[in-house]
Amino acid sequence: MVSRPLDEAALVARAKRGEPAAYEELVRMHQDIAFRTACVITRDASDAEEAAQDGFVKAYRALGRFREGAPFRPWLLRIVANEARNRRRAAGRRGRLWARAVEEEISGDAAPSPEAVVVSAERRVALLTALATLREDDRAVLGCRFLVGLSEQETASALGLRRGTVKSRTARALARLRDAGGEGVVA
């Protein structure tokens, strides 16, 4: 059994009364275990860090519903674990969305030859492999611009960026994509 300071209940009560310092102390007491819990679920340190942070924020907002006398740590870790699972599910959905977007082809007048279908499939695999190595913000910009077909301005609006930022991120992301092995699929 892990020993916790005897004043955890008092800290929870003070935090429920609106004392920020009390909740900050609860965060300090449990941040390591919250991060480790999220890391086990997400298998990604940055997702785990965000899940833990979001879990602490949600727990703070839900303090009014916390049952007095109940142990705080399991309650908090349940919230963190739910956040981590949500992030992992969202990452899986994003991955499937990427695959589906890349697989879609613009239909032409004539049916493609079997050779063209094979080459196209190989290029899709190469593109997906190269995209997977990029940072999330690079994938988001490239996905909006080229997979979804949004203009620079539409991409800027969708991602909450300025148009110039979209333009520069697109150029840098394309360069990174080429470096990552996507030179056969990126002109």
C-alpha cells in the first residue's frame, strides 16, 4: 500500500471550498502516478502528459461531486484513465481517417490499368508511411491542404492559424515529408 499524507482529506475539503493552493498540493502529490497511468494507456509520453493535465482540470471542475470521505487518488486516476482512453481512441480514428483520405482517388473518365492500380497502391503506402513519421501539426496542415483539398484560407480557419502560418508550415511539412521518404509521392 502506498502511504499518503494524512491531510489529503483536508486538502480536498479546502480545494472544494475554492482554495487553489490546496488543489495545487493535491496535483503535486498525484502528478507522477497520474502521468504513469496515462502513459500505460496511451503509450505516448506527450499524449499521456496532456491526458493527465486534462484529467486534473476535469477533476478540479468535478470536485463538487466528489464524495466526502472517499479516497481521492482512485477517483482522480479514473478521470485520468478515461482521458487517456479518449486520446487513444481519437488517435486511432485519426489514423483511420488518414488512411481513408489517402485511399480515395479522383475518378477519371477511363478505368485505370492494373499497373496503374498497383503503382497507385504502392504510392499510397509510401505516403502513409512517410506521413506517420511527421509531427501532428505537419500532418494536420498537409491533410487539410492536400487530402481534404482545402485552400490555404480554409486550412487557416480550420486549424485556427493565420494564412501565412499555413503557407510556411505547408512548405516545411512538405520538405519533411520528402526527407521522410515521401519523395516518390511528393512532387
